[in-house]
Amino acid sequence: MNKIFKAISVFLVIVLMSIAPWGSEVQAAKYQFKIASLVPDGSVWSQYFNDFTREVTEKTKGDISFKIYPGGVMGDDRAMSRKMRIGQIQGGGFTMTGISELVPDFRVLSIPFLFKSYDEIDHVIHGLFPRFQEAFEQKGLILLAMTEVGFLYTMSQEPLGSLDQLRQSKAWAPESDPISRMFLEDIGVTPIPLSIPDVLPALQTGLVNTVFNSFYGSVVLQWFTKIHYYTDSPFGYAYGALVLSKKDFDQLPETYAAVMKESAQTHFSAMLKDTRRSNTQALASLLKNNIKPVSLPSDTLQSLENQRTLTLKKLIGTAFSSKIYDQAMQLLKETPPVAIEAKR
């Protein structure tokens, strides 16, 4: 009899637990954002993103929740963009090259050999951010925050101290990046276009032997395990964006939308500072791993900048608008005196 009573009791407990929560029980979130990213779990970028989502959920008392898909599990930028269009996800952490297929003006900051300091970058981004937000909204997207990869350095398996050596290399170029591809072609390099997840296998098999990344990015993505040299003058600057579906974002009450924006400002600003510290620390790690710096002669650097100017004539009006380019150049001229040099 006791056994029967216990069995009935267990059954009743199971039934009661299956009933909708009561009182203080956790209710389902009113607004859920599924967000995918190429960012590896455990990186500085993912840590701050997790802090951001946690704070938003806490401040809205659980009314906003997030489901995060890190490390490219939802595919590359193009795949994430497609999934956003069909509503499978409501947001993504995109690379500059990926999201710029939808918003071409966003790629203006990736012009090679453009920036020489963080001061310049910060000043130009601050001036352009409202314009970027407007351009994203016109595409049905919300640019919630920009992220930073950092200054990109040419990293290779052989020393590249001259244009001739660079021309002989098997250099990677990001897919869907007309700027780096055209610039490399104009200096006599035949770039090999690959998505970011495909770069490490390409380094391992010898398909490419030259890549472009930040110091920290090369460590997080493990590219540093297949390189032996880096050129100490930055090739360019890389960044990304946290983008949400405007349709889903607009469903939020104004107070919740404000919470989302304020939390993004707090945590992504902190992320920027930590990313820069991480790049400095990563450089020390690369040097300890016997990855050696290579300096470009000043005349070679000047030749590269001259070619950049010629390439830009073909890119303005196609890769990005002349209006955004002119605004970026004006902001660059107005930058206060340089305090932090990018050369390492």
C-alpha cells in the first residue's frame, strides 16, 4: 500500500510541476533575441557581450532574454544575414566585411594604410556613428554598437620586407571585401578570397601563407600557430558591429529600448579598452613564440600609400559613397595631435 501511495505522490508531483508556473516562478521572457556571432566563446569579445546581455535581462526583470550562438555555429556573415532576413535569428555580431554587403558605407574605415593611431580611429568613428546608424536603419537594421578587432598587421610564413616579396606571397583576402582585394591586385598580388573560418585550414594546408589580422585576433583564431613573421606597420583597421533586426527591436517598449542602448554603450565601450589591452598582451605572446617583426622601408610604405590613393579612385562611388568618404577624410584631418602610434 505504501508503495502505491508513494507512486501516486510522485505522479502528482510530476503533474503539478508540469502546470504553468505560479506566483514567484520564472515567467517566459516577453522578448527573446537569438543572436549569432563568429566570435569564439571565451574571448574578450564574448565576455563583454555576455555581460551586456546579462545586464539587459536583469534590468528588464527577465522580460528580455537572449540566446547566443558564438563561434560561427550559425555559419559565416552571409549565413547569419540570411537567417536574420527569415527571422531565424534576431541579431548578429558581424565582421565589417560581412555586414558591409548590406550597408556598403560601413566599410569606409577599412581603407588600407589610412589610420596611424587610435586617436584618429576614435575621432572618425565618433563623427560617423550617427550616419552609420541611419544607413543601417534604412536597411531595416539597428546598429547597436561597434566592436573592434584592432590594427591589422601583415602576418606571414616568410619575411615580407619588400613589395616584390609580397607579390610572391599567397595572400588571403576576406570574402566580400572589394577594398582589400582591389588594393592587393593593384600592387601585383593575387588574393585568395576566403571566409574567416576557412583561413586556419588554408594556412595549415598551404593554400595561403600570408594573412592580415590583429595580434589578439591571430591568437584567438589560432592563426599565430602557422605564421613566423609580422610586418610592424599596420596594413589597415578591422572592426565589426552588433546588429539587431529593426522589426524586432521596434517591438520593445521605449524604456526597454533605452536599457538596451545604455547597456550596449557601457559594455562595448569597456570592451574597446580591453581589446586594445589584449592586443598589446598578444603581441608580447607572439614575440615569446619567436614570431619576428619585419620593418618596411620608408620608400616602400610611401609606394603603398601612393597606390592606395590610386585604388581609391576606383572604389569611391562603388565600394562606398563619395559622401561618406569625404566626411571620413574631413574628420581625419580634424583629429587632435597623435598620442598613440600604431607602429609596433
